[in-house]
Amino acid sequence: MRRALVPLLTGAAMCAALLAPAGRDPAPAADSRPAFPAVNYAVAVDESASLRPEDMKAEKAAAARIALGDVSADSHVSVFGFAAAEAAGQKAVDVACPRTALDTAGRDTIGACVGRLHSRTRSEGTGTDFPNAIRQGVHDLTDGTDASQPRVLFLLTDGYMDVTDSPQYGDPAHREAEGRRQLGLALKEAAAHDVQIWPLGFGSAPRLDELKRMAAGGYQKGCVDLPSARPKPHKVDPEDIGSTLEDIFAAAHCLRHERGPSRTPPATLKIAISPLATVGSIVVDKGDPQVRITYYDPSGAKVPTHGTYKHSGFELAGGNGPVEALKIVDPLPGTWKVKAEAPEGHRSLPVAVSVLWQGELRGALTMDPPSPQAGERATVTMRLQTREGYAVKDPRDYAGLRVRGELTGHGFGPLALDLTDDGKAPDPTAGDGSFTASVRIPRAADDDLTLSATLTASGLRGDTRSLTTGVAPGQLPVTTSLDLPPANVHPGDKVTGSLAVHNTSSTAHTLRLAVTDLRGGLLSLGPDRITVPPGESGTRDVTVEVAPAGVFGDRLGDGLRLAGTVTVVDTTDHDRMLVREPLSVRVTPRPGIWDQYWWAFAAGAVALLAIAALAAALVRHRRRVRDPYGLTLQLVAEDGSVLSEHPAGHGQKQWYEFTVAEPHRSPRIERRSHGPYAVQRNPKGGGAVLRKKGGGRTLVPVRGPVPLTETLQLALGEDKRPPKRRKDNRRQPTADRREPRIPDDSTSGTAGTPSAYSSYE
């Protein structure tokens, strides 16, 4: 890994919080003061005669704005102007601000020293010497600095090099060529010292081709290896300098940038902060220094501009200038309010608000089935989470995310995986925060398998997850199936599900149950251990208990979705993973008495009856659409020939369980309770769903077989379920008309017997 990546992946306090023992809450961020990635950068400001006075003013504003946008008090900046040395006593570079730490005092200092920058006069040298400017930036960024911190040079210029009057470049006839040669050498020096060059184009027509060359000549691998983090030139318009500079600054430092509204004071502006954010700055472009700003968190509380409040840390910079930034460590996620007030005569300029932030993204990694067999295809899923285990709701929070994985094991070479969230098979739903890939386990695999996946996104601290499992034998001694559906609950509530267990061995097995990929204490699972006697086949109740409201604090808001993973491990069978399934629990604040019961007073018994009727109808409908009755199950050979057919009946809880008898001689399907296979109708469309013990679930289409055993496939034949009865609303003849009665065949013979499916209609 290149050293410029290291700061984004370190930070002692952040690591301490991540590695805290389960069951203990990490220390509040404001108390631990996590060291967020520091950056060393230099700002080179073109003072040559090719720029107009208004361009010089815009450059100075940009230089000051860059320093204000940084989110780390450990970062350093130097600012210098440059033109060309064209006579004795002249200098190509003027240092305005020596290397300065961007703590509270340092930020105020930057605003003052940037004011020393000015347009050069003829007596000072008015050309444009890029080689010396870049060398000065490289010197400032490497002399006595921490080599592990990113090095960024902002080059503010119109892009027109002019060294024709500079004696140091030799004979006048060859100065331009020598300047080009020296520029190439300076760029190579920058790349060799890991210095990124971000050119910002000022003036009416900046030379973007030259700026692009300089951006490409410096170091290309920044905070993350993504296109969005690679240096590139930008044209800066003075009238939109604030938002443009924030976009550029965010890209250069791998920050996320969200623009907010703009209004003249007095006004209250709103800006959202993502739940992924670990540190950020609310930047307010006041336009007029007389504007006074007050900040309110998503709970409506006024927050301080310095110190700690509700486990968050605050530090204001630039409060007396036209632009101020409130840095927040561990900000409360949600919509913040920025209240702008100004005295009479200072209300004409608009106030704009935006937020720059960096965050942390985690992932929960699962494989289905958790212990696949050699030659079997498995589905790999990485589900996105916040650092505390909450589900990620907004796709904009992880825009540009890349998820890559690798499967390794004994007997085969590494298999690369590219996980996607595009809704294309095997990914079920686009934009739901779950990235999916499919992999076939090599037939040569004969031992442990290790699966790993890495999240990479600009502005987000990446995460690498791994899990180790084993290649399953042909028949596991213990198989399980977990039924724990998503739930909407309140703090302190419990969710009850079931774990089906089947022990075919002659010894007892102990299973260990746990909730992982979630901050300790939010959810607890009971029992945590289950002993399955030899030969047992049945179900056990499992309960998920939600933490009390106090554990969530202000972050509960109007609701949080907890996204953990339930694991069931057979400790008797070498800690074999039997279940690794996602768990989704939405937790909302417990409502008050009126919120809970106002509808009961308003609607009364009629509403309750309607709800009961609807619930009964939904239950009947659910049973009908899943009931396997009428499905024709076909055993298909490898050459596509149908070996046998078997009609499915009504299942146990809508699952028709069966086994394959004599699979190598005269294969046929036989019904068997707790058999290794089960089918039910696909509730989302045609076909059926096949369930294998220890092997997950597979969609069986209306046409086309799916693998069942190593040599047999399962397909669906003709559906023999009787059609749903339709009510006959025709008007019956009256007795006076004495019309002849038409015989109804359904009243005689077998047709008169009520359908066994009528109870599901």
C-alpha cells in the first residue's frame, strides 16, 4: 500500500473504538478526540501580469477558503505567491504563509497572511515561472513533514507559462524550451515525492491543456485508488468560487461534499449530515462578516461553537470573517439548522451553507450456503452498515462505492469477485445497500475456504471483511433452518423466531448462536447455546431482544434499522458454520398513550373487525400462494430425460418435504417428513422454491431444471392444482316462471365433494 493511503486507514482512537470488546459501548467520540487524517498541503498563487486585479482577488479568496475547509487540526498549510525573477534582486517565489498548523489559532493566522499576496509590478518581475513554483511546493511539503500524510499542492493560475525574460533559463532564444524541460523535471520530482498537483484555473480563459498536463505529471495515487480522487484541473468562476472550491477540495482530500440552500438573512437554512459521517465541517459563506450564525442539531438543540455536547465535539474557525466553518467530531446524523441573523444594512448578500465530511462504512459479509459443497454455486453478499451497525438508507451516501472480494482455499487458486448492487442477477434489488456476487466452489476444494471483501469509496474509511468456512461433506450430521423474519419493534421489545434442527448422528451436538456485525449491546440473542440430542428433529424458539431506549440516545430519532447477522455454529463439528443469515430489525421510539390508542377511540370496534378480517384474508392468501398442492415434481437426468414424476400434496407450513429414493438405481421422489428437500410455490410469481437442508434456497422456474443432487435435477411438470372457484352471480329463475332447472354436475359423483383447496380461497 502506498504511504499516501495510510492516514485514511489509521487513527489510534478510531481503531480503539472499532476494536472495543463486544458488549461495551465505545467511548464518546468527543472525549476520545479521534485523530482524523491530517494533510500537508501548499497553495501556490499566480501573481503574474497575465491576471487581472479581480482574478488576483479571487485567487486570494480561494487560498483562504482552502484552509477553512480542512477538517483536521493536525493538518498543515503553506501559502506562497509566484511570478518570475527577471532582474537582479527579484524572486520567482514570495512566501506569504510559512507552514502553519490548522488549529484554531492557525486558521485565523492564514486569513491574515493571505492578505499579503498581490499582483506583481514590473520592478518585481511579472512573468510566470511554473518550475520554481512547483519546486517550492515540493520543498514545503517534504521538508520536515510526516511522510505518511498526503501531500497536496494547489496551483492557482491561468496556466500560461512565461519565462522569456528570466535569465536563469539561459539564452533568450532557448528560454521557452528550457522552461518546458525544467517544468517536466519539476513534475517528475513532485511525483517522486508523492505530491499531488491540483491546478485551479483563474482568469477569463485559463489554459486547461497546460493545467491538465501539470495535474497528470504529479503523484496520481491519492487517498483512495479511485478516479474521483485523481488530480484534475478545474476552472474557477469568481461568482461561484465557494461551492466550486468545496467540490475541488472534497475531491482532493477524499471528502464528501453536500451543497445546501442559499438565502439572504434573516433566514434558517437546513443541511443534512449523513449517519456515516465521523467528522465534518458545516461551511457557511456569510458574504458579510457582520452576519451572525447559530447552529442547531437534528434534535433542535442549540450547539456550542467550542467544546463538547451530547458526545460530539465542536470547533469554530473564521467566525469573524466572511466564511466560517464549524467542525464537528462524531456529529449527530440528520438535518441540521443554520440560523443566520444580521443587523440593518448588512442583509443584502445571500448566506450559503454546505457540509464537508468524511465517514466510516462497514460491511456484513455472508455466504449462502454458509458451508457449500465442492462444485456448488454460492451467493456472496456484502451488506452496508454504519460503524455502529445501522443499515445504510440513502444510496447517495455510498455513491461511487466499489466492492471487490476474493475466495481462497486449499486445492485451487484465488478467485476474484466483483460485487454489485445493480439489480442484475445474482443481485436481487438495485440500490438497497447489499452488494452481491456468485461463485462456484471449485471441485478441487477439500478444506477450509476463506472469503474476503473490501469496500472502497471516496470520503469513506474503507472496510475489509473476511469469513472462514469449510467445504461441506455430502451429508452433514446436523442441519438447521432459521426462521427469523424482519421486524418493526420498540426499544426493550423482543422478536421470537424458530430454529429447525435435525441431528442424524449418534452423538449430541452443541450449537452456538450469536448476533454479529453490530455494536455490542444493541441486540441480544437467546438462548446463546442449544444442545441437540442424537436423532432429534424439531424446532427451538429463539428470541432477539432490543436494547433499552437509553442505549440509542439521540440517534434513535424517528427510527433506526439495525442490520446484524445471525450465526449458528456447530461447536461439536469443528465449529462448522450452519447458519449465517442477515437480521433486519427496525427500531422506532415507543409511542405515548395517545399515539398508541387514538385510532381505537376514533374507529372503535368496527375498525378492529375490519383489521381482523383483513388479517384473516392475508393469512389465507399467504397460505394459498405458497401451498405446494398440485405441483408435479420431475426428476431429470443429466441428459435431460425425465426419470420419474411425483405429485406434491399439502405441505407442513406450506413446505412439501421429500427425499430421493434409490438415487443410483431407480430414482424417484418419496414424501418424507423432515426430508432433505422441500418445495413450496413461489409467492412472487410462477414456479416454485426448493429448500435444501444446509444448502439454502433455489428458485425453480416453470420451465427448465435446477440442480438437486450431484447427478439429478429437479423440474416442474404440469400444474394440477384445481382452478379457483368463481362465484356465479347470475340471477336464479323464480318459481312463478317455472323455468326448467338445469342439472348441476357438481352435486353428484366426485365433483360434489368439496375441494381440499377451498379453505385457501
